[in-house]
Amino acid sequence: MTQPLLRIAETCRFNEGVTPPWERLAAAVTARRIELGHPTMQALVDNSDLKLRTLGDIENARKPSYSRGTLATLERALGWATGSVDAVLEGHEPTLTAATPATLPALTGQGAGNIDHELPQDALIKVIDSDLPSEVKAEIVRTLLAEQRRYAQRRVDELLRDAVAVQPE
């Protein structure tokens, strides 16, 4: 008698040996890719120096380590500061670079100063409607919401700073 296919699939351990920090990185990379407006891995690869296989391995937490060069290329593609991958692996948030990745302004057809800041909300909807496993969706949504909160706080700080600067003396 043959086993049902589901049982055979349950015994497959493709990601065996991958630790939760690498799964956390996978969720953060996927969230940032979507936030940048790249609905597919291929879309990010087309606008960066990453290879599709490598990005797929990272987003699916298939390997427990990558070369320094690969991680640096990933950080540049995502607009993360150097060391952000290590920060995510240690349970912290990535640091965004001051320069916006070149692909984001192209996405909205506007200059970097006029970027549509509703993009993370659109990314949330894309993630929620995706076919990703629920636990991956939850991690990506948490990451995107945290980024929205950081953006909102920075924007409030800017507005308050501008309001104080304009007040008559």
C-alpha cells in the first residue's frame, strides 16, 4: 500500500538546519521587497545585482549563511545600511539608508522627494492577499507596520520642527 502524498511531503526537510534568525531575515527581506513595490523576486532582481536563485534562497530561508558580498548586495538592493542583515539576524530592525533605492522613485514615476508614502499600505494588502504561509504573512505584516510607525514618527517630527521654525517671535 502506498502512502498518501501528504505524508511523503511531511518528511521532506528542505530547510533543515536553518535557524529562526534566518527565517526572520527571510520575512524582513520579503517585506522590504514588497514595500519597495516589487511584487515578485524577479522584479527586484531586474533592478539590482542580485541573482534570482540567491534571493529565492534568502526569502525562503534555505541556507544558514551567505557570503559577505552577497549580504552587502542584498542590503544595497533593499536600501538598508551596512550591517542591517546582521541586525535583523540578531532580532533588531534594519536601518534604512539616507538614499532611496533607485527603484522606488521609478515605481511612482516621481522624484525621490515626492515618493508616494502610501506604498507600505499597498504592500500590506499584497501580503495579506498572497499565498504565503500564515506565519510568514504575520511576520511580514509586523515588519511593514513597524516601518509605517517609524515613517509616521519621522514625519510628525519634521512637521513639528517646521511649525516651530515658522512661529513668529
